[in-house]
Amino acid sequence: MAKRSPLTAARGALVSMVLLMIVMAAGIFGTTQAGGSWGPKLALDLSGGTQMILSPKVNGSQNESVSQEQLNQAVEIIRQRVDGAGVSEAEVTTSFGSGNNVVVSVPGTISAETRALIQASANMSFRPVLASGSGAATPQESRTPDDKLPKPDAEPKDNSDKNWITAELQKEYEAKDCTAGHNEDAENQDPGKPIVACSTDGTEKYILGRVELSGNDIATASHSQESSGQGVTTGRWGVNIEFKDQGVTTFKDVTSRLNSIRGQNPADPRSRFAIMLDGKVLSSPTSQAVISDGKSQITGNFTEDQAKALADQLKYGALPISFSIQSEQQISATLGSEQLKVGLLTGLIGLLLVFIYSLFQYRLLGFVTMASLIVAGIISYEAIVLLGWALNYRLSLAGVAGLIVAIGATADSFIVYFERIRDEIRAGRTIPSAVNHGWKRASRTILASKAVNLLAAVVLYVVSVGSVKGFAFTLGLTAIADLIVVYLFTHPTLTLLANTRYFGKGYRHSGLSPESLGATPLYRGAGRFRKPDEDYVSIAERRRAGGRGTAATAGSSCRGGSRPITSPRSAGTSWTRYG
């Protein structure tokens, strides 16, 4: 395949740039049909949102005092949950001392799912099922007589032994009503004793044995569609959990015991184990096999969002403190539209100053700089809008500051490119050749510079929290946009301009004038060529010398001495010319 000419490659790059902008604009238009908008989503400091004040209570403790360490741990877990739910630019802080509260501020209106995600303790435990039945309370006349209540006659052999069921536990189980309004949880019950608990929907109640595994034994969690034994997806969503080393061994022992009970009597409820979340039975599957690798899946009537929320809760761990919502209110923007206008005005002033400097330094090439910055701005804006719809990214004032800083960083790429071209012109190359050779040198420098910028932005984004993340994100985004614009717009535009009469001939105000740059031509006339190490007085210097005889002196100095030179008159033939 024949190599494309520079002009053809330049036209193709410009077409690609236009198509990219059109595709991104079409994507934004598509989001507007699905409830999106042409404007970016704004963060808490620019648009306001919802503020929740959470009042804490220590799980499983009669002492209601809360330590600073517990609050800090809770804040970190809640922040991870909120970020995992796709809510960007949220603020989670403590107000230790007065009420020991946790303050959660979320942009916009908080959804019911996010509210539940923030408030839930996500305290998970695994208990064997000893008995199960309907969630409604047993009618008085149908309850077990006192003389027939269970009377354990031996110590329980394991956690599935019926000897755990005492008369008092049986009475509590029969009186329990798990229907609406009577399904109080059991999250603060002693993990070393059997309990009576309800399913999350209140349709079933259980007598459960001691806790055998807890949420602390879970290494990680994720969500996916449920698969059958043949590897075919069922369309239902489930939560995948993986246990830590000790949990793997314990879970293997539990499933071995339950599988043995199922083999003796498939209808025995003791072949099941209950997965409890915050005191309610989330699922109570029957053990179908011995699970030796510690990988299991929780299934139920989950939607995709519910499965993801539960997986996030388990992945980030249980809160050391259970919370109740003390207050919830809408808050106004801390900065507002006026501050946003000031930030945008600052950016416009910076853009104007860059344009003025470019015109002063590079003459008409300054318009190429301005056009490149405008294209980079359009690409960045479209990307921010699309990311706001796809990833719920919100633009904060720190992000606006990152965009303003990026103006200078982007203009620096163009300056590097222009200076390389000028260096090639000073060396005596023609303008089209100088553009091509200058690009080869400049592209390496630009790539190295943007790689450093992008690496710094990524590191800052990873290690920072809050609004600083917005600053780092926009820095990284604009670095990528800068590379796209330089390769697909700036270089192709200069390639095309270099092949026009005005810029290709290097007219005075083009910014590429050899005379203004003090260029030294390689060809000296009369079959002679300048050597790289030969002293030469430029055309500009000669003209500045004027009538003072400098030009004549320079000419004689160029002609002085005996220097062999090579003439292109005949290939492979060397002619010697003496001054």
C-alpha cells in the first residue's frame, strides 16, 4: 500500500476531528432524549443539594458512647458506599463533640436507594436454620402445649442440633408475627445464642442457630446474573461473595454438615442456612453441595440496582455504628452562579491574554493557536456533559479551576510545535519541509509532557478526596483533549497552510518569514552549498547592515578561502570550486 502524502493525511485528520465532534454532539443529543441536558451536571458547591444528619448508636452494645475512631471508620465506609453508588462530589464529615453526628451532603435530590445505602449498617451474619414457618403468629389455640414444648436432653453436638431449641425459644417463635408492623429486627442479638428472626419481606420466620460466619469473613463481593448448573444465565440477579482464608474452611464445614442433613431428609429445614443482613434474613438457601473454594452466590428477587447496592455494602464492610436520620434538608449552593460566572470570566480573560501573546509572538499563526484552543474547549465540554450522563460526573468550582489552568498547558503544546518549526526554518529548510521535520521533533516532546501531566493528574485523583478530585479529573481530561487536538487539528492545519502561497512563501506577517527569523539558506548560488559548520551572515543581518558595507564584507567572507564543495550537477562527481 502506497504511503499517503502529507496533504492527504492532513485532510484525513481534519475530517476525523470533525467526525469526532459530531459524534460526541450526537451522543449529547441522545442523552437529552433520555432525560439528560446539553449542560454539565454541577456539584454541591455550584448547585446545592441535600444534607442528612445521622445520629449514631454502637451496634450490639449497651454503652451508647461513640469514639472518634468509630466515627472516622463510619465516615470512610459511607464515603465508599456513596462513591460506589455513582454519586460524585458528595461530602461526608463528622461533627464530633456535639451529638457525635455524621453529616452527609449530596448534590441534587437524594434517592431512596442512596438513603438506604447510607443508613444501613450492612452487618451480615450466617446462621444455620433450626426451624422455619409462616411469618404470621401462630394462633393461640394451635400453639404447642406446655407439656409438649422442647426439653433439650443433651448438649448440642453442632450448630444444627435441635437441642438448641428450648421451651422459651419455641414460645417466642410461635408468638412472633413477622407481618407488616411486627417485623422488628434482631441485629443486636447475642451471636453466640440461637435467635428468632424474620425474612426481609415478613413472609417467613425462623429459629436460627449461632453465628458461624460474619461479614468480617468476606474478602470481596460483586453482583452478576445468576447462572444454572450448565452455565446458562437465568436472567435473575445475584450477589457473589468470596470468603477469606479462615472463612473458606468454616464455610466448607458448614456446607458439608448441611449437605449431609439434606441427604438424610431433603425436607428438613436444618439443611438450610440463613444469610442475615442487619438482623433480617435476606436469603435462606438449601445447601446443594459442599463448597470448598469459599465462593458462593446469594440469590433472591433482586433487581440489578438492589444486587449492586448489596454487593457494595458487603464489599466495603459493616458500619461500626448504626444510624438514624436526625434531620434531612435541602441546602443552597455554597458558591452559586455568581462565583461560577467569575470563574468563567477569569478563564475568558486568560484565553484572551494567550491569544494576544500568540499574535504578538507568532503573527497570523496566533489564529491557529486560538482555533486549537476553541476546538480543545469544545471537545472537553462535550466530554464533561457525556460523563455527567454516563458516570454521573459533576463539575465543581475546583474542576472549573482545572479547566482554566489547562488553557496554559494546552497553549504550551502549540508553542513547542511552533518553535520547532521556526528552528527548522532558521536552519535553511523550506517551510513545508520545516513543518514536517518540526512536527517529528515536537511530537516527542509533546507526548512526554502530556504523559507527565496525565500521570500527575491520576496520582492526585487517587490520593485526594472531595473537590480536589474534580481538579485532578479536569486536568487529566484536558491533557487527553490536548493530544487529540494537536494530532488531529493543529498539525494538519499547519501542514495545509504551509502549502498555501501566503504561508508557504513566508510572507512577513505569516509568522514563518525566513527573513524575520534570520534564516540561513543552504543553497548559496552558482552551484555552491553552505556547510553546517560554515560561518554565514543571514539575509536579515545583511539588510540591517545597509549601506555600511557589511553586506560586502559578509559576501567576501563567504567567498574567502579555498573550500571544496560538492555540486549536484552530476551524480557521483565531486567538483572543486575556489573563490
